[in-house]
Amino acid sequence: MTSHYASLWRLSVVLVLALLTAGSARACVLCEALGCASCAVAASDGPGYVLQGGQWPQPGGDGSPVTITYSYNNFLDGGLRDPDGVSVPADFLRSVTEEAFGLWAAVAPLHFVEVADVGTQVFTTNSFAYRDYPDDSFGQIRMNHRFINGTDAQNGMPAAKAIAYFPSNGRHIGGDIHFDNGDPWAIVGTPSEPDVLGIMTHEIGHTLGLGHSDLPESTMFPAAPRRSGLGTGMLHPADIAGVRAIYGAGVGSVTPLLAVPEPSTWLIAAIAIGCLSACRRGG
């Protein structure tokens, strides 16, 4: 990775999309930074969390398993670039996304399963064209990138970094996540150079039915906490209480389409192949 990824931990602005109708939505930005009276943090449903935007079907009730599919539309095509202008590697984006899903799956019975994505334009409304796609065309949670508003410097103020749609936004846009490809995406995040892990964890929270928290330490705080690369993701107790208020307590899983063996697995396999080869030569 490039040398500019220094160790930092900061907060920034995240844009969150809230449903008004099936075909249109209202964008919400950080009120404290932009003076947006219409997008204040809603009254808490519990200590530090807000339930907003519905939930994914859970026929068995709280605590029963919930399977939620996810897919990558154009998210891995190199359109997200780091502060040096280099495309963020697809394998890194996959790993970060899986870690973010894993944080939520570790505290609630949510089973995230990757599925193939047919690839479409990035839809910003629940249009007829979008709804015409069969349900198996992509995941319920879908990762995208597009230009939203660019950098903080271009805007002259803290700018939105990503958008998420609640489950209640309906078929198919409910669950979609959009990252701003006009922003530089770092491994170690700063206010103006966000990291994928911190923002992804926050946006997934919205796709599960969580609104903004009033606790600055919470993942669901309007200014999503920045993280420092793989292995640094975390949830605040308020985030955990919030997702459990929706789905109950439990443990889920993350199942990617491309299972990458751990380094130790590769080593064991290499040793086994070497031994087999030596045995054949010896025989």
C-alpha cells in the first residue's frame, strides 16, 4: 500500500438517504456541520440508537436466523481511488466489506451471503427500470460507486462520502449503498480522506434499519468514525443494542463467493504437495 496511509483516527460527514416515496428519496447530511434543520438525529429508541427504515424479513421472530444477500455492482471495477489517484484494489475492498458485515453478524443472527451481480447502471431511485430486474439479478444489499459531490475542498465544506438506502425503500433500491467516487479513499481514514471500512460499517447499519446515533463514539453517529485498515473495525455498545433491538441477539455469518484460503492454509497445502512430490520421487 502507498506511503500516505499514516496512522490517524478522525470523524467526517456521511450522507444518508431516507425514504419519502417508492420513487424518490431525501438526502440527509450532517446537521451540525451543514446546518440542516430537517435532518437532525431522531429521538432515540434506546440508549444511543435509533430504529429507522424498517428491517429485513424475519419470519421466525427476534433471535431467529435472517439471510441477507449482498453483491457488488460496479464497486470493484477500480472506480474508487486512493489519495494518490491509484485504484483501490478489488481484493482489499472485498476484505473490508466482509469485515464490516462480520462486525454486525458477530452480534445478531444475520447471515450475509454474497451472490452474483448482473451489473447495471447505478440507480438512484426506485424506478420502473430498476424494479423490472428479477430478484435474483443481484443482492439485497448492493455495493455501488458514483459521483455524489466530490471532495471537501471542492465543496468548501464537509461533504457527503456515501449514501445508503433503508430496507423500507422497497424493491430493489432498499439496501443499496453508494460510495462517492469523487472522494479519495484511504486505508487509514481522515475527515477529508475517508476509509472504506469505517464508512462501510456505518452504511451497512443503515441498510439493516438503524438511523443516526447521538453518541459520537457510535458507528452510527452522523459523522462515521474513521478506521485504520483491516482488523480495526468495531461496534459501540449502542450499535449492538440497536441491531439487537431489531433482530434479537445471536451470531450470524458472512459467506463470500470467492473464498480465499488463509496464509496458513496455503502453507499447509504447499507442504503437502512438496511431501507428495518427494514421496513419488523416492518411490
